[in-house]
Amino acid sequence: TAGSFFMAREIEISLALCSHVRFNHEKRSVAWTLPVSKSDPSGASCTRQWECVCSSGVAAPCAYCALSLQVELVRANFGWLDDVPVFPTASGRVVDKAKVVSTMEVIAMRLGEPLRDDLGRQRFGGHSMRVSGARWLASVGIEIFKIQLLGRWGSDVILRYVREAPLSVVSADYRRRLAADDIEAVLRRVEAGPQLQEISARLDEVT
């Protein structure tokens, strides 16, 4: 859940330390300092934040709650040390990035999800949480540029990830726009269209 909300790569999950995660329990928010670039996965120079999204009573995934529970588990087993991994091995050491992927595969199997697609390709890899997070946020209507900033993308590769995800909420977008704007005002603007065109044409003649 945390990996998807913060759109983390498998190596970022592997190298995340407790010192990289800071909580504000009064505001129910969590800030995670992550690398800006995949070329420097051990660097921590870009902070992203999520507030609790389940306080409204709606059952939904929540990065704040997920990371809070994870850190409590780490603290109970290994104490509170800044250099302890957020997602450690059973002995408190750094997890190999390949094990992060195999963990996702075990979770998928327990959920009854196939590990390969119809073409025989592996469904899960190092960027699975990154891709699934972007698609999830796009599917609930979060603007693409916000997802791009949150996921630390410096290019348009995100468009390849989200693809048609925003279309799943186009009906809700339409209803929201109509609810926010008086339908009669909308109709008046539509009816005024020919008049506006005539005025525009006259202005062009005068010019």
C-alpha cells in the first residue's frame, strides 16, 4: 500500500530506512524522503507526503495507516533506530530488491492472482507498485500532472503507465461538472453560441 501510494521502485522499498519516514500523528500525515532519480536509489532528497485518507469512514487503502502499522511492527521487533530498514528481513537487515518482487508475487498468489499474463509474461516486477499506484490514482480522478509530481517523473513516461485509467471516471467527472454549474446557465451559453459568432464576425469586419 505504501509503495503504491508513493509510487516507489522495488529498490527504494529495499533501501528505505526509518530515518526516511517522518510522521505527524496530530495531523495524521506521513512524509517519506525518496530519491529523485533511479540512477541514485540510495539518495534521499525528495520528500512526498500523504495524509490519512480513511478518516471519513470510507474503507480505502491509506498510506499513512499502512506505514504507521509497519513502523510499529519494526519498532516492536528491533527498537527505534534510524538506520533500521522500514521493510526489513526477519533479522532486521536490508532486503534484497529481488526479494521485494518475490514478496509481491507471494501476495498475488495468496489473492488468487496469476503471476503471468495471457502472453506468458511476468505480471510483477520492480516497477509494479509504481505503475499500479499511478493507475489507481488516475482511475479515481487525480490529475496526471499531480501524479507525475508525486511519482517524481521527469518525463512523459507516466502516460504510458496510466493509459486509459482516467476514462474510468469520465462519467463521474461529467456529473460533477453539471452539479457545479447550473444546467440552465449551460443551456443559455449553448443557445448564445450563434449570437457570439455573429458578434465575432462583425468585429472582424470592423478590424
